[in-house]
Amino acid sequence: MSRGCTLGSPATVFVAATVGLLFGMTIAPGASLTSLNSSEYTELVEQVTRLELQLQKWRRQNSTNSKTKRHSHNLPNHSIDPKVQLKNLELAIESIKAARSKICHEYRLEETEMKDSFWEAGNSRAKTVSRIQASIAIGGTFIVAFTGMSVCAGHGSLFNESYPMVFDSVLRPEFEKVGVRFTTRNQCMGGTYTFPYAWCISNIAGDDVDVVAWDFGMMEAGRQWITEGWAQQVLKMPSKPGMLFMAGYDNDPLRSIGLTEKPVHGDTFRLEIAKRFADQARVPVQGFGPALSLMHKYKSKQIPKDTGSANFVDIETKDPSEIVPESLKDLRWYSTTGLPGVASWHPAPREHAISGKFLAFSYLGLLLEAVEAEIKRLSSQSVPPPPKLSELIKDQSNDLNSSICDAHSVMGCHTTYQCVTSYEPRQGNGLVDTIETDEYQRVIPPGDTSSIERVIKTGAGYLDRKYSWTGNKTNGPLSFRLHHVSKNGQVIVCEPTFGWEKPPGIVDLTKDVIYYLDGKELQLPTTQVAELTKQCVVVSKSAPPGGHHLEMIPRSEGLKMYEHNCCGVEASDAKHMAPQRSDYPPAG
């Protein structure tokens, strides 16, 4: 089973259920996923669910402390001979330069033109380069996690064609050549809003990341202030990662690559947020939008095709004597037929390739500078010690006062939330680690079931799953155990999104559910979070220190309850709102 909770200072708890690993399937000879009928498909999903729950149980029973393994990049790698390392780095320089040149050649842009797609605030570049150098020096890791909605999840294309995975395919081999284990985590979730996702950022992205990317533009349209709440939660992540803002998708005609008449990295509102966090919180902040590079030689044009949509555009050269390269032709008409999510608001594969490769070009530049810095260090007559991550991040703030937070206190900008969720993909504990009843089923919520069936049948490969725990009054209470609460705080419970519209027959969390904390019925606080998200409800403003039991019971047998996320009270050890799950496997 799989569930989700978050802790804050005021405390907050979410209840959510999502899991997305498919394994251990056996199909009869001659059979295929596409040949399954409805009942066979349902049975297959149930088998996979049972296997997943068995795996979760095995992990808990056989857990070992992997903190050292997950954070091995903080430990010196004494096996690297300095002379051998120096030679490897010198060879890698040429490979990195060649990889950058290949991207320039593919899109017929000069290196100086390519650089315009990437923006950095304050001394962000120097901080990121030093962080990469620190990993090179010890043979460590460098992890970039992408957070957002269906655009970066890859819907409408194959998962491996999504821009985060294109980014990974370019960078991984170059980082490996300098002894760094590079990992890209595509943690994006279709149809998901910035909140409650941002409250769960560490649980979803992982507490060992070096950079966290934001791509929620389409879901924040008209409410850009929500971006501030996301950034405030990233500040509080244990690894003190840098922030990467993708182009303001909601403002761009050619949305995924931001080709507008006056393109900006996101928009002026988010640009101000980015600069302020870099200057005042001293965190590395980057902005990305390939339009600023493309506009040197290309312009957008409308494509009048019989699609029933006016959103389709393509690219042509500004100079009529020049030819559009193959990689920029037919941008909107290169999607695989039959994939779920093919729509005008989702990038096609060639658009993903532009974003992934252009962003990789910029990170190859960061890697190049880090390698050059490490060569200089190793070539010194008396080799100085390498930069240490603890030193690089010690001046970064984990909180930042702002008028935006004051105006929208519902975001809880100054609260460190700890979340348990059943959404997948995630890196941390799940609801399965806190749930205390076997009467509720873990399912894909209505609105997503047909899409997930198509994902499996077409082999699209999307990772995002909104598994939720569901039941009604006949199933009794949905019970959770909250561990190691150390401060008074609020408890928040959330349901998943249900597609474009919530179907009938599902509870209203504010009036159709009875909540108990340690056996005492709760009266819902008058102050709620509807301004921010309609998925969640604050069930308690003051959960006291200690361990707690949270119970939820639907008032009617005729209404179903779906829970996926539990976000709440600050714990004495953030990882221990649920039992220790240090054996959780890395994702990439």
C-alpha cells in the first residue's frame, strides 16, 4: 500500500497514494498488452499492485542504512591517482568541447548564440561550477531533478523523448568521463498543480539533489505568485540545491521553446523571484528558454492545418537564402501516433529535443569550467584540497522574507514540510509506511485510468502515477500512524486530481469525512487552503509533539474517498514521520 504525509513547523499532514513501478509481469505466448480485454487488464493491474506491496514490505523488513551510499559524493575517493585523474580530465576536455560543437552544428547556431538561452543570477555560475568540481575531485555524483506537470513528464511523446531524458542522454556520458555519476530524475506529474506538490518537494525529488528544475508554468497561469512558494520549499531541502526555472510556458505561442516576439526567461514576475533568491538567499538560480538562441536566425510562423486548433506554429529562417535544419522542421507534426497526451499544449519530440539539447549545451559549459578548475588544482606544485560541498552551501539561507509570502500565507513559506505521498515517481517514504489498515485499495483515480491503460498498451513509458487509497464507510477508518512529531503544527490531508473535473460520487474532504486524531474527533479549522489548492484540507492546526494516529471515515456508504498525500507536523527527524526507509532505491 502507498500513502503520503508532510510535516511542518506549523505542522501539516497529507494523505496520498501513488505508486508507478511495473515489474514481474508474465504474458502468455502470443499475447500482448494490446490484446488484453478489460477484465484481463484489471487483473494484471491488481497482480502488479500486489507485487509492489510485497516489494514494499520486503524493503522495510530488509532495510539497511544507505545514507552513506546515497551521499557517497561527500566522501573522498582515495582510489583516484592524481596523475591518472589529470590525464583523464585533459582527455575529457576535448570530448566535452566536441559534444557542444555537435549541438551547435545540428541547429546551425554559433556558440555565442547558443549561450543566450541560459541565464544565471548573481554568482550562481561560480557556485554551480564549484559544486560540479567538488564531485569531480572525489568521484561523486551530480543529480538534477525536474519537477512539473505533463509537459516535462513527456505526455504526447515517448518518455525517453522528454526533454529531461534528452538532457540526460547528452550529459551522462560526459560526466562519466570525468568520474562523476550523473543522474537525471524526471519527477514530473501530469495534471498536477504546484501545491501540494511543492510541500512534498524533498520527498519527491530526493534529499540528495544538486539542482531542482521548475516547470509548472501551464498550471500556474495567472497565479505566478505560487512560484514563490515552490522556491521557498526548495530552499529548505537538506542538500541545498540550486534552482532552474524553465521558460514561462504559459506565455509563449510556441510554448515548449518560448519563441515569442520578446522572449524572456519565464516572465518579469518570475525573473524578479529568481534574482531575489540568488541575491538574498545566496542560492544558485538559473533560467532557461531556447527561444533567445533560436531568434538569432529563426522566426515562428503559423501552420494552417486542419487540426481544429490555431496553436500550431513552426519555424522558418530570417534569411530566405538559408535552409531550416532537419531538427527544426515540422516541430508540431512529429509525434508518435496513438500516444496518450498528444495535444497542442504538449511539446512534440523535436520540441523536447530542442529544450533538452540546448539545456545540455549550457550544462556542458558548466562541466567544462569545472574540469578546467580541477586540472588547475591538480597541476599546482602543492595540490590544495578540493572544494567541499559543506563549505559551498554554508552561506545559503533556508528561508526568505517576502511580501508575496505575506500576501499568500496559505503557502506556508516559512514552514518546513515533511510529506508522505503515494505518488510516483518519488524518492522518499510512501503512505504505505504509515497506513494501519488493509481495508482500503490502492488504485489509479478516476480520470487517469484510461490514460494509464493507454500508456501501458502503447509502451509510452511515462513514470507518473497518481495511485490513491480508496474506500467508503463500509471499509471503516483509513488510519495512519504519524511518527516522531516534535513541534505543534497543522495536519493537512489531500486527495489526487481527477482529470479536468472531479467525478460525482466522491467525498468533499471538508464536509463528507469525519477526522480523528488519537481517537478524538476533530473540528475542521475555519482557515483553509482553497486559495492555493482545492485538493487539500487542514484537519488540525495543533498536533502536539509525540506519535499520533490519524483516522478518516467517510460519512456515507454512497461516497468514495481517495487519499494520496499526508503533509504535516515537523518531526524530530524529518525522515521519521514514517518508519525509516533508507533502503529506498535511487531513481534516474
